Amino acid sequence: MAKIKVAVIFGGKSNEHDVSVVSASHVIKSISENSDRYEVVCIGITKKGHWLKYIGGVEDIQNGKWAEHPDNTPCIMSPDPVHRGFIVLDDDGTYSNLKVDVIFPVLHGKNGEDGTIQGIFTMAEIPFVGCDLISSACCMDKDVTHTILEANGVKTAKWIPLKYSDCRDSAKLQEKCVAAEKELGYPMYVKPANCGSSVGITKAHDFDELKAGVKSAFVHDQKVIIEQEVKGIELECAVMGNEEPFASTVGEISPANEFYDYDAKYNDEGSLVYVPARIPDDVAKNVRETAVKAYKAMGCGGLSRADFFMKEDGSIILNEINTLPGHTKISMFPMLMEHDGISFAEQEDRLIKLALDRSEVDYE
């Protein structure tokens, strides 16, 4: 039986590029443990947006040196199903077709998990790991996520959306911040609507911090949400599957910083992780059931990670859903699945099979 050719795409222009390359290294190593079954093709996207076929070592992906490899070959993703993959510019100036069987996008943030690249995969009619265009876009937009989950009976924090067009001048920004102050109270969180990994998120304790936080968030996105603070224990739950998804053991985060921001997630080893979470069994059951309910409500497929807060009374609030969660050595999705007896290699194997199943491809 011929090996299944898996294209792992990593990097990108997103402000989460550096997380992507670390995640990709983990994914490539894990897939390669099933080398009798899979052949990995590496496609890297530079911080400037250039697509390259990469044939070097995994180590240079993780340390960021991959983009300077002398044997990199420019390539593009073809949306034409006849190509079923990539058009590669060869050294002699000619073009060749690199066909693949399935794509494993390890791309975080804009143009990676917001539905844009999923749209190209769909046009090309190539199976891919993770959520489809619509569910990716909806989960990426925190305002849309709030709206859909609330309509489906999943409780989220109270929030207010702001558009840049409504806050262009200082008077309008002042007006919007005053309204948020009255409705939500302090402290509150200001978030770009379409960024992941806590990029651009600030906590506002007073009016000046609120205004500064909104301005900072608009650097990353044209839409911002302001959320009421939810005090409680931070919990995370991994979900995997298509029509019949299952939820993992619940994990707990004790952030090193005031909240679980980018540095606390990826740079500060003072953040503590507990698997399983130190919560009552009935709360853990509620988290798992709610994670699956939200997964279905948002139309997810393949995988996601749902993040929650548990309040003092034991009730839970869903914070967000990540459709392409990190796969670094300290990322919760792979850690939770491994805790449940699913090795890293088996996780990637299952995700690839789920992608092929969704496209009705016979992989046996």
C-alpha cells in the first residue's frame, strides 16, 4: 500500500508565526513515528508571506532557521483540483506539480485558523485536518463566537463589541469607553476579535487603561471586544472528532502572570498546569459536556480546545474555542490527549484519518 502524502504547512505572516514553527516541529516528529504509513512534505510560509517547499531538518523549523535553507524551493498552493496540491518552481525555471493526499495546517492566528486558508483547501478539494472554513472563521471571531454560543445556551462572559470605524476619533472612543465602563465595570478585558494565543489582550483596571487597551487591540484587528472579568479557575478541555466528538480530561491553568497572556503561555515557566484539574467530578463532567455542545454548535470538526472559567459557586463560563490549538511541548491539547492514553503519534494519526473520513477518502 502506498504511503499517504501529508503536507504540513507552518509559519505564516501571523503574529503567532513563532508558535506555529514550534508546533509544526512537534507535529512532524509525531507523524514521522508512523513512517511506514505517512510521507511528510513540509511547506513553510515566511513572515513576509512567501511559500517555500522545505526539505531540511525539523530542528531548523523550530529554531526559525528553516527560511534560510539553500534548498528551499518557491511554491504556491493551487486552488485547481486538477493539481491536487502545490505548484513548485524548480531550479531550472520550470514548474512541477507536487500532489498530496491530505494537508495538516499548523498555522495559528490570521490566515491560518480564520477560514482563509481552509477556503483554498476546500477549492482544491484536498482533505485537511481541522475545522472547515465557516467554523474556523466563526470561532476565530470572538464576537461571533459569543453570539452563537449564547444562542445555543452556552454561557459566556458579558461582552461589548467595538468596530474601528466607530472609534476613529477621540470623542467617539471616549463615548464607547464610557458606555463599556457603565455596563461592565472594572476590571475588564480588551481583546482583538480575531487574534489567538492571547495576542493583544490587556486587562483594564481603570478608564485610562481601558482606552489604552482598546487602542492597542485595534493595532491587531478592526474589531475589538470588551469583556467583563470572570473570576475563577482557568480550565481547558480538548475535543476531537467529527460527527461524534469526544472530550478529554479537563486541565487546569495557574498562570504566572495576572492572566494567561502570551508570555505566560509560551515563555514563562512559572505558569503551572494540572492534569487532571483540581475540581469536583461533577464540574469536570459539566466542562466536558459543554465543550462538546459548543463544538457542535460552532460546527467544528477534527479538533478544538475549549477554554473555561470555573466560578466560586462551581458554575462554568466558556471563554473561547481554539480550532487549531498549539502543539508545543507545553500545549494543553496534546498534553490532555496524552494523559488520556493517546500518544502524540496516535493523535496525529487520528486527526489525519478524521480529515480523510470527512472527505470520504478510503485510507485503508
